[in-house]
Amino acid sequence: MLILHLLDIEKSKDALYGIALEIEDLASHVVLECQITTSPMEAFADTDIAILIASMPHLPGMERIDLLRANTKIFRETGEALEKVAKRSIKVLVVANPCNTNALVTMKYAPSIDPSQFTGLSMLDHNRTVAQAARKLGANTDHIRNVIVWGNHSSTMFPDLSHATLLDPGTNTISSLKGLVDETWSRGELLQIIRNRFKEIINRRGMTTMSTGKAIADHLTHWTNGTLEGTHVSMALPSNGEYGVPKGVFFSYPVTVSYTGKVSVKTGLELDDFAKEMICQSYEELKAEADLALKLAEEEQ
């Protein structure tokens, strides 16, 4: 059974109440109660899972540093609230963009919560990659496994099919996608589709609610129930040096999750020079963004 704590700023409280009414109208057997609040302290108290969705949008005429400063303030204050009232076992999923750096700031200001309890959403890009591979092959998305999205949730992310597989349900055999998908497509057209998908949808309808909601649900299902044996998914985690990515950033990796919820980077995968270059480019972008965000956070104190 779920008790939902819905948090938003004061001027959005009426809309928040409307969401609570809609949740009530679902008549869901899994929702026991829905509470609304404008206080982070109330929202995060005794919470098992925090899904951080809201951030400052990029407004017309806004400089990048102003956007980063506004979001750094939001997620510094979020981290401080988590530090004061949240369970030490809380799972924190950061969705709001720039989600990798927002996750880093949140984690920094909640130092007594284990870093392994913080993740950023890259499952949306993972699902987009699965969908495009399935469409290319005329396959069911359930039969495509072990795609990877490396790096930042930005135009430098790297959707990687080099370790992905396809299940043939008729023969119950598993084939590598490397022999089924043209590398020119996977490292050309596919790369551009995934990197630009968010912008394309925003330009057409202004939001990505359905696909983002599904990705959040998938991420939390994997985190709470574990991944299937022999499979990995994509999550953004604090780097510990895996695949040559230095510490100090949140980086999307291939991960496995145990049935107890322990997330581990899938190590030992071979990377060619192209993959290494893509990972390096995304790290360099993340490093610059993280350094600036942490500097701004310190200036706000």
C-alpha cells in the first residue's frame, strides 16, 4: 500500500490539490492515502522513495548559468531537507533536468545518506533506444535486452547497442544485435534520434509525460525488485571510476540490481575506440557542469 506525499511550491498548491483529486478518482487498490504539502520537511519525513521531478524550466532569454543557478538552489535545499528528516534508507530518484547534476547537488547536501541511495533517470533514453532497435528489426520491445545509455542526459549521451541482444521466442535463442543491426545506423541515425528525441517531442507537444512516467516506473521496478538474471539496464549513478570515468559526476552506466535493491555497475564490458570517445565527451561535459553547479551552490550559502 502506498501513502503519497505530493510536494510543490505555494503558488501551485491548487493544482497539486487537483492532482490529489485525480489520484483519488483512480480508485486504486494500492494507494492508501494522498497528502499534499508545500513543505519539503513534511514531504520527505519518513519517506521510503523520493521522486524529484520539478525544476526551473529554461525560459526565453535565460542564460545557461542563470538556469543552473536556479536549479542548484532548488536541489541544494532539497538535499538539506533530506538530510534533516528523511530515512537513511530512502531511495532518491532525480528526474528533473539537468538530472545528472541535480542528483549530484542533492547528494552533496545530504551527506549522511549513503551515495548508493541516489540515482538519476536515464531509463527514458534506455527505453527510447529499445523502441528504435525493435522498430528497426521488426521485433517486440520485450525481446530486446541489454542496451546501454552512457553518460549525461543531454546531447552527449551515447546509446550503445554493441552488447544488446534479441530473443527469438520461437526457438528460445538469443542473438547479438551487432550481427543484426548496421553499425552505420546505430552510431549515426540512432545516435541522433535519441539525442534529439526530447527536443522533438517538446517542440511538438510541450511535454513528455507519458514516456517519462513509464521510465520512472521501470526504474523503480528494477531498483526495488531487481533486474532479470543476465540482463542490465541504464541508471545514472555517482561514478567510482568505472570505465575510466573519474569520481565527481553522476554518470549513466549499465547496471544490475539484486533482489535486495543493491545497484552495481556492470563491469568488464569491452569498449571500442568510438565508445571510449563518446564516454569521454559526455564526461567532459558533465565535469564542467558539475564544477559550475557546486561552485554556485557554495555561493548561495
